[in-house]
Amino acid sequence: VRHISPPLTVSAMTFSRYKFQLTLKRPVQGVMIKLLPPVFLVLVVSFNSLMPVQHVTNRISVSTTNLMAAVMYHSNMASQAPSTGQFTKADQLMVTIYMLITLNLATCMCILTLDIAGRKPAAQELHENARMLQWALAPLSLSVIVLPWYDEGTSFGPRFVVW
């Protein structure tokens, strides 16, 4: 708390002015618990790519369910935070997860299309390439988002200053 000079004068009345600064920090444990569901979603996407080509319809079902779970989790998380109109780190994390899930779902649709058309070798090749890409992109994309967030200081997440 500090006193600001000169005092505020309104309608021939003089008021003292004080400036208050409040710094809020989030504990690491709470943020880590909030990060577990998105990490679990990415693990499901990654392990989903291990299913063989013969089970591509099951992969589509898992991907669709995973996408719905991600949307529900994101909407729940967004409703708990105050509306600031800014693209937060949590939004960035969820958009990355959406992209990974959508990539997996699009790949499954292409594999199914190739399989139905009778082009099983092409479907198998696409499956192998997508598997490698998925396993490379998932940890890389999450680390690009989470590591700078961790480096902001001793506590996770943004620091809020209330004036």
C-alpha cells in the first residue's frame, strides 16, 4: 500500500488516494491436477494410433468420444475462469489437443476410405506414417506449451495484479 500525491479533488472535496497492489499466485499442485485430464486425453490419442488398421471403426469411435470429452472439459474450465476475452495458456493447450485429436480422426477417416476402396497396402502405409507422426507431435506440442508456462516463475500460470 502506498499513498499517491496529489490528493484527488472532486466538487470542492479533497480525498486521499491510496494505491493497492495484490499479487495472486496459484499453487503448483492445483495446476498440476488441472493438467492431468488434458494429458490423459493426449495419451488416449497417442495409444489410439497403436490400434491396427482392422479396427479403424473403433479408432474413429474413440477419437470422436475423446473430442467430445475435450470440448466438455474445455467448456467446464472456461466457465470457472473470469471472462477476460484473452487467449490464455489453458486455451492454447486445449486448441493443441483439439488439433491432435482432429489429426487422429482425419487419419482414421482416410484409412477407412482406403480400406473400403480395397487399397489395403495404402491404408497400412498411411497408418504407419500417422502413428509415427502422432507419437512425435503429441509430446512435442505439449512441451512447447507447458515448458514456457513453467518458466514464468516459481508458481504456475499467470500472475494477476489488481489495481
